[in-house]
Amino acid sequence: MSTLTITRPRSQSARAGSTLVELLASTAILSVLLVVLGSALEVAMGRFRSGAEKSEKEGGARVAAQWMERDLFSSISSRAARLPRLPGGTTETQRQFFENRIFLPFEINRRNGTDMPEPRSFQNAAAGFDSIVFATNHDDTGPAIAGYYVAYARHSPLSGEENAGMKLFRHYRPGGSHFGDGYAGGLILCLSHEINDTWDESTPGGARPSGQGNAAALRCARFENRDLPFLLARRFNGLTTMSPVAATQPWPTNPVHEWLSAPPPTYQPYRGTADDRADPNSRVHDSVFPDEALCDHVVKFKLVPRLRVTLADGKSELMDAAALNQHLGLTGGDEWPVLVSPDFIEMTIATINEKTAKTLTKPEDWFIDFTATNPGSWSPQRRLIERGMQTRHFHLPLPSRVR
């Protein structure tokens, strides 16, 4: 006799209980997936932000290099001229560089000079960072002054903004009138005469009285940096007197005033019109030009000029500042001779990311001693900066010219 098996349907409560367990399990799995996806998204966003910031900083350094290369390519260097021979005590090597030529200063890391209180062309440049300033020409206003330096400035002009840091600035002073000594035209004219010839010879028919020596630095065979005028650190009290005085210094946009050695009299000076620049009596010639930042969060800015020199035996040697000073018999040491334009400049610029920059709350925090090469001797501050630092190197040539 067969046994009848009856299967009863599952109760409603059993089905409900099973569904709740499945729901809880699904929720747990979904939560894990969301956590994993959230973590992955956070990592991806972090990498995106880091990459974007890196690209921005790299772009700032590249823009700075492009501006400097453009200014250097238009730089005004020495040119041949029929000038009196140099004194008898001048060496043959010095004659090859300085005989029968007109010069303008080309100042890289300039720091030595006499009769003036300024230690360098850019008084407001941060100590420990290199600087450069030279004559160039970009427009129809005549010779201009271009320069690059690092200074401590706020990030924004908005009221209450306290965040600040080291930035690389470009200074550009247009040519303007040759009779306005606050503009580049007059400044370059004065310096050229002080270096190359006396002032009275610039007037029509003017000449030195008979028997009077040539007071120009070059004609007196004064080639040392300390004997030559600074390109930006001095100006002249009227072009007819040639009496040098301290120049009105340029300053960065949004400066921290207590960190400027020569604070501006007003935040934004009067820029003037074309008529003002042509008028030697206009007050615009006593004003300076707010300089714009090219690159933020700068912890290193180094400039190494080099020049290829032909030696007596016909061989050539690529010389840095120390080697060139020795070759010329000068005592400038590591300071580049200001009457010599290099063939190219090696520019190194290092920046830190935003996160690291926010930890540097005082100007002193930005001054890092990079001379120590052993990581074991690094300070905690340098270790932090090294982790967030990007360093870029640029080779900036000057145009080839017949010397």
C-alpha cells in the first residue's frame, strides 16, 4: 500500500523571514561595495587634484621660463664702437673683452657695489633666491628693463587675506623718454654714459676740456662689479647733473609691507600716459611699476650663467662666474661680471604643493638650506618640503651675436 506524502505550502511568516535575511545580506554587500567604491573614488579624486595642482605649478614654472627666454632673446648686449683705447695697464685678455665696445650692465645675482647703500639691484628680493635684471627691447618705446626675482607676497588683494608665500615676479619697465630717469630709456642712457663715456660728450658738439681724463668706468679700465653702477638700484637727480641717488624700488603685487626693505609710498602708483612719459618734469618718472607673479610657492630659484670662451691655445672652455672672473683677472669670485652677457643661463625652479605651502606660516619657513645632501642631516621642515617639492630645470639661450 503506497504512502501518500502531502507537502504543505510554506507559511507567510517563513517567506517573510527569508526575505528579511536576504535584504540584510544585500544591504551589507551593498554597503561594502559603496565603501570600496567611495575609497577608490577618493583616491582617484586625490590623484586628480594632485595631478591638476602639479600641472598648474609646472605650468607656472614653464610660463616663467618662456617669459625669461623671450626677454633674454631681445636683450641688448655690447656692441662695437670707435672709443679711445683702454689704459696701458689693461691685460690683453681684458682688451679682447672690453676694447672698443659699448656696454650695458647684465646683472645676475648682483650684490657688490660702492657709494650706494643698496646691496643688490632688487632691494625687495628675498635673500637666498637668485635674481636677474638686464636691458631688453619688446615694443616701440625704446629700450626696456626686464628683471626676475622672488619676494614674499599675499595670495590675494582682498581685505583680510593673510595667506602669503614666496612668488617669482617679473619686473618690466618700459622705455619711455630718454629724459625721464624713472623710465628705462633715461636710466639706460645714464648708465651707458657712466660706464662707457662722460656725460658732456652726449650733447651736440660737446667734448671734454683739453687734458681732462675720461671719467667713464670702462675707459678707466674699471671692470670690477663694485666699480660699476647697478642697473636698478640707482637713479640720477636730473640727467644734467649725473648725481646718483638711491632708486625708487619696484615691488610685487600684494606685498607684505613689513618684508619690503623699500616699501612703496602708495599701493598703486600713478602709471601715467604717453605724454607724461615724454615730459621729464612729470611725477610719473618717480614712480615704480607693480610686478606680477609668474609662479607661486617657490622654494628655490637658481640662475647659473655660462659663457664659452676661446683660450690662447685655440681651445674653448665653458665658464661659469668663478672661472670667468679668474680668466679676466677680476676679483668678483662667484659673482657674474656685469659687463659680460652669457651665452645661456641654467634656470632651476622648485615649487611645493598647496598642502605643504599651508604649513609654512612665516617668511622664515620658506628659506631652506639645500646645501646639505645627506638626508640624515635634514631638518623636519626640509623633509616635509622635499616630499611636496617639484624641481624643474631650463636651459635658456641668448641669441648668438658677434662679440
